[in-house]
Amino acid sequence: MGPRDADGRVVSRSDLSRRQLIAATALALGGAADPALAATPSRAPARARALKAKAGDVLAPTPPMGWNSWNSFATTLTEAQAVETAQIMAAKLLPFGYTVFTIDIQWYEADASSYAYSDHPQPALDGYGRLLPAENRFPSARNGAGFAALAAQVHALGLKFGIHLMRGIPRLAVERNLPVWGTNVRARDIANTASTCPWNPDMYGVDMSKPGAQAYYDSVFALHASWGVDFVKMDDMSRPYDAHAPEIEAAHHAIVRSGRPIVLSLSPGETPLQRGDHVKRFAQMWRVSDDFWDEWLPLKAQFVRLENWNAVREPGRWPDADMLPLGRLALGSRDSRFTPDEQRTLMSLWSIARSPLIMGGDLRFLDAPTLGLLTNPEVLAINQRSTGNKPHFLADDTHAWTARSDDQPGLHYLALFNTADAARTIDFDLSVLKLHGRVKVRDLWARSDAGAAAGQVSATVAAHGVVLLGLQPG
């Protein structure tokens, strides 16, 4: 059967150890490979285990929190804008747990200019068909340095560094028939030219049945690991799921072999619920919907999706309702269309359903109300430190969720949502939570005590709004 890797899969001769791949990265970037790297490949699994143990044996043990450039910068983010944004994030959001700074799509395209994609992209590549940052937009990437310098700046701020990656191998690499590092295979040998993304023209799929296919993905993630990448949002993966499952597995195996604890986030959705057991084996986050923007009907639709995915969620495995389109959006052209009530509904639902919290708005224009939404510690505690989160089905256009606090014994959370177009009164029977007798009630958005209740809680909830409560016996 031959040797097997940490995942129990047979290792082919074309597969590379992490240390060999780092040597490949050094050579591809124009540097010298450390001879010790190539000489001691057997040390790689031990290093990978040590890194994993250091991370607590579970990647993303709580829902990731951070910022992503897509909602505000589209494809256009530059290094100067990235540094400025990361500095603001570190000052204003990091103290509340937002740690992951992510550069979204087209960072490798010199002329990217909007939400539209080029018909004939010319991505920056190294000699082995791996994407590099466009040097005119990211000057520190010159001479093949990649994102290493920018990642170091982000890390120095106390943040984690994330990037976006499309599924597959660049079409330009296939056109040039570039080699796959460490093999005698070339891009055309592994490309599946029939497997293309319907909305982005950059890549071909990789045929994972071909020799060298896994080696290509291994080389990509080894490069990212050498830059210091902590988080990869990998696109064109979750839909159609079964067609892309081999590449989902390949990305996971490549991350394991890289030796760096990189969180893998799959996009776009809708990920099929029937594949929940598979996706949670190979990724830490996966989208439950297509791209989510600031419109009421898509927000309303997320209730059912998050209710359906609730049983699959577990520490390190997070159904992702997508980014938070709050504040200044769309290349600075407008502010969020959500009303204040809808914005609180958004934050409350994502929090009590324990979706990742990834801010999408332009932090350079972060106003006080938006900052308050993002940083209410009593709301964030539900997202980060609660258990037993579950929905309750009370009536049409009424959604309720409950959870228990990990911080305060006996504290329950109750979210009452009104998705109707007019205000309504919602009653909730406290015996469902085995709360009998008097309970103290706290309004979590107002951060103020709201009296007491016994037997039931009754609240008038605005149209498209929420009442979010803490309930403490006594």
C-alpha cells in the first residue's frame, strides 16, 4: 500500500513533504532553499502536530470574527488601504475579539477595478503556476516576496492574516503549461478545462484523479504558509458541492501538510445540508447561502437556513451566514440599506446562531452607531461563549432562539424576532427553558435591566426587529 500521510491517505511519489515544499517556495521566490529542509522531511509531521496542539487541537474553536474587503473594496484593495484598515481594525475592533483581517478576491490582478471581473485576466504568477500579489497594488510583494511583509505587519498589530483563493489552477498557468513544483507534471496534465466557475474567469478546476494534482494544491498552501497566512476563504467550492468535493478534500490535505494551522472557509453557498457530515470534516466554515447583501428578503431567508444548519454546528465547525454588510459599502457609494431594527436583527441572529462575524463595511468610515452594533459585549458573548443554542417555532413571521451562557451560571439568552412588516407582541413560555418562578430580565441591546418576569416573557417587537434578552433566575 505504501506510506500514508496524517489523514491515512496513500502518499504518491509526486506528493511532497512540508519541508520540501517550503524549500520549493524559497527557490520559486528567488531565494536559497535551506538544505536542512530537504534533508529532514521526516520532521514535518511532528512540527504539524506541534502547531496543531498549540492551537488547542481545534482550529476556530469559537466562530471567527474579523473583517473582509469584499463588501467595501470589491476587487480593488491596495496595500496602503489594507494597512490603514488593519490599523483601524486593531484599534477599534480587536479589543472586542475581531481578529481575522482578510483580503478578498483578485489580489493577483494588476488592473482589477470594480465588482466586475476581467474577461481576459492576467494574474501575477510564479514559475509554478501559483498566484502572487499584483506588485503595482502591493509593492511589498516585489521580487517574489508575496504577502510575507504585509502579513507580518498585520500580525504585529495582533491580528491574523487571511486571503481569498479561487478553486483550481490559473488558466494562464495552463496556457503557459507551467510545471508543478517537485514533479515532472505540468499544468495541462492536471487541469480540468471543463470545470470552470460560472462567474469568474480566472481558473480551471484541478482533476484530483491525475498524478501531481495533490502536489499542486500542496505547493499552493505551502506558499501561503510561508507568507504567514492564517485564514483562506476558498471560493467556487460549495456549489455544486459534489463536483467540487475532491478539491475541498485536497485543500484540507494541503493545509495539514503545510504544517500551519490555516482556517479553511468555503464559499459561496448554498452548501447542501445533506453534505453537512462531509463539509465539517474538511473545513472550519462554509457558507449557507449565496453572497449576502443589505436587503431585507435575503436577511429573512437566513432564518430558515440557520435553523436548518443548527444541528450540524459544533466547535470548530461553523455554518457561515456570510459577512456583515454594515456601514459604508460598495466602493464608498452608499451606506447599508438595512434599517436600525434590521441591523440589530442581523447581529442578533448571527450571534445566537453562532455564525462567524466578519464585518464587510469600510472601516475608514466607521461611525458610532455601527461601531456600537459590532462591539456590544453582551451580544458578542452569545456568539463566542454560549451553548445549547437552538430555534423555537412559535408562529408565522415569528422566530425565537435560546441559548445558555458559558460565563454566568444559570443565565439564559432569549431572542424574539419579528419578520412581519408590522409590529407585534410575542409571548414566550419560560417553562420551555425549565425556568420556573421569577427571573430577572435584561435588555442586551440597551445593556440595561428590564425588570422581572414569571411564567412567560411578553415583548412588543418592531417590524423586522428583535428583542434580545438575558434571563437570570432569582
